[in-house]
Amino acid sequence: MSTPTIGNLDLVLIGAYFLAVFAIGFHVARQTHSGEDLFLAGRRLGWIPIGFSLFASNISSTTLIGLTGAAYTWGIAVSNYEWMAALILVVFAVFYIPYYLNARISTVPEFLEKRFDRRSRRYFSVLTLFSNIVVDTAGSLFAGAVVIKVFFPDIDLVTACLLLAIVAGIYTAAGGLAAVVYTDVLQALVLLVGACLLTWFAFAELGFSWERVVAVAGSERLSLILPLDDPNLPWLGTVIGVPVLGFYFWCTNQFIVQRVLGARNVYHARRGALFAGLLKLPVLFIMVLPGTMAIALFPELENGDMVFPLLMTELLPSGILGIVLAGLIAAIMSSIDSTLNSASALFTLDFVRPMRPDLTDKKVALIGRLAILGFMLLAVLIAPVINRFGGLFQYLQTALAFLVPPVVVLFVIGLFWRRATSTGAFLTLVGGHMISALFFVLFVTDVLQLHFTVIAGLLFVASCALFVGISLLGQAPDAAAVEQFTFSRDTLADTGAGRAWSDYRVFATGLIALTVWLVVAFW
């Protein structure tokens, strides 16, 4: 593929985007003084920025390129992760958000300490910290750098990683979560506009004919539910595995949940999560279907990951290209700033502050900012190494299916079963990951020939049995001690709005109905 041509107008638009991001970041920085300001935006976020930020942080450059490329290669079932997210966010909003906010936690692992004990908190903190830096931040830097090199080939990989990290690290360290969230609003808007424009131009090439899309792609590629023996995403994996991975990402992953923890109250947190779920549904139309349309435009393409860059450079006029490229950069920046801030929060609040409880708020903020810069440099060092190992990064992503099921079990059973014990929780993490390690060895040696999403579901069931069994063997926890952190019907009736039309349950029901319609329409 020839080097894409970036016009002066495109560069001006990209430059304007960066100026806007810095302006927002440093404006917010003037209001960031304490650790709570840095990590939780002073707990003053409203539902609109929360929703946009949740969406923007999830749509990374790897997501944009990966969704389009996978749709080109094997079909729209890749978007099962997207519509499933809407359902998971309903569960999050209805059941988990009130307990997180009422517990006044600063990190998700802290909830495990309140419900169980410090052992589970530290274990989960280390796991999340590793995932945030080695997988999420370094991976986003690497993918972003590769994309930038397509358009600016004279920039080497290390320099591209460093530039991305410096830009994201500076405004994140300065303004903290508030800067991340409010720049995410801009990034989400640019991202949505860019994706819509790309879809419009791709569909225009096909004469706005859905019949032609069906004829070119074939009915199999346009189906969300694939056969049990499908190597890409069998229906059983969609049913039992994708929900487990989605629950971990949306309900327990610090860099996602942190936005909700910064909400003004439960009402804004719930509506923000549901708004993010609503934003996930159009992804099928504006980020996945263009990949199937590209089959007619680039029928002989061998590498699916080149579909998105080709659609941009071949279809978009100057100016529009700048907007879409700014959207792509927005996706990169949003993922990097989110993971840096959450990693800093985990390090500072779960490890430094418990050892130094006498630290002032200003010192906590200073340590947090230094941690952001430190993790930024560490991720820059790790990111280029991914290139040397080829499929290692994809390997790590698949490995999450083996790592997260025991964690999901703790949050699911821990909230809904008061008999669950602290010893059972910790031993489930340890024992569940021992079982996962065995499954992983069998998987990589081809002894266990199952899709990784199916394996995630099986590991969830095994970890459930382990947790329940160990808990029943031990002494029941004190009922009064766990009452605040286990489910009660009272939280369902607390709308916090005072107006029937803004009841979160109405929005949750509507979101479920829209999701069901989408799945049935593309079954």
C-alpha cells in the first residue's frame, strides 16, 4: 500500500484537536489539588461525561482497526462483545453501582477488602495493575504507534510510542480523572463523527444498497450467532464466555469503574453507565459493517487490519480525512490516559497510602502524578518489545480469558450470597488461577481444543464451585458486617431522581429492548 497523503487541512484539524485536549486538561488541572481530585474528579462528575468517557475509553485504536478487520475476514459476529456490553452495563447500573458508591471506595479492589479482607484486595490489585500497564497501556501505545507509522512512515516505533505517552501522560498527570473524563467527551464526539462519516462514504460506494452488501458479504458474515464449531466465535462462547469477560471489563476493571466512582451520586452513576450502554449499540453499524462493505471495495486484501486505514485513505477527501484521523488518535489517547490514571490510583491508594496513612492530600496527589509519569515511561519501554514477539500481545489478550473468571466469581457470588467467606474468596482466587494455569497449558499444547470464550465460561463454573464449597466448610461471616456490601431489594427502589420519567429502571428496560431487537434483527 502506498503511503497515505495527509493534506494541510488534515494537519490543521489534527493540530486543533490536540490544542483542544491540552486546553481542557490544563483548565481542569487548576481545580485538581488532592488525591480525591486526581483519582476521582472530586466525586462531582455528571452522567453525560461519565457515559461518553466510558465509551471513549473502551474504543481504542485496536478496537477500531480490529472490529473492521474482523468483520472483513469473518463477519459481524465480532460485535457480540459490543451489544453484550449494553446488557452488562444494565447489570452494573442496577445491582453494583449503589454498593460501590455507598461504600465510598476509591478503587475496585478496595470493595473486596470491605466485603472480604485485605488479602483479596492486594491480590486483585496486583493482577489489575499488571494488566493495566503490560496489556492495556503498552498495547494501546504499540497499536497507536503502528497506526501513526502508516500515515507518518518517517517516525520510528519508539518515537511514536513516546510522543503518544508524553501527550497523554502530561494532561493526565496535570488534571487527573477530571481531565481524562472531559477530554474523553471531546474524543468520543470526534470518534463518533469520524466513524459515521467513514460508514457514509463506504456505503455510498455501494450505492447505498443493502442488497449489494448482502450479496457481497454473504449471509454467514452478516449473522451475529455462529455455529458451535465456528473457530472465530461459536454461539456457546457468546452465551457463557463473553458475559464473563464483559463483566470483568465493565464491572470490576479499575480504569473503567473509576469514572463511576467519581460520580456525584448513584443517580448520575447509573444514568452514565446506561448512556454508555446505549452508545455501544451503534458500533455494529458505524465500526463493524464498514468492514463487510470493504469486501466489495478491496476483494483481494490479505491483511484485515489494513481495512480501516484503506477505507480512510481511499474514500475520504481532505479535511474529512483529518476528522477521521483525529478520531483515531482520540481513540488511542483515551485508552492511554485511562489506563495510566487507573494504574496510578491502584498503586497510590492500594499500596502507598495503607503503608503511609499520615500522608496529606497534597502528598497523595504528588505521588499519584509521579506514578502516572513513571508508568508512562514503563509502558513506553514495554510497547516496542511487543513487536519482537509477533503474536505475544494477542496471546496476552487471550490469556485474560484464563485470568478473570475467578475474579468475576468473587464479585458475583460475593454480592448475592451472604454466606460467602473471606477465606473462600482468597482461596478461590489462588485455586481458580491454579485451575486456569492447567487449562492454559492444555490450551496452548492443543490438548484442549476449545474456543477461549468457552474456556472462560467453564473456568467461571469451576471457580463458582470452589468458592461455594470452601465457604460452606468455614464459619459463616457476621451478618451485620456484610450487610452493607450484599444485595438488598431496597437499592432497586432508590431512583434518586424524584421524577418517574427519569427512573433508571425505565432506561434500563429500554436499553434491554433495543439490544434484543438488534440481536434478533441480525441473528
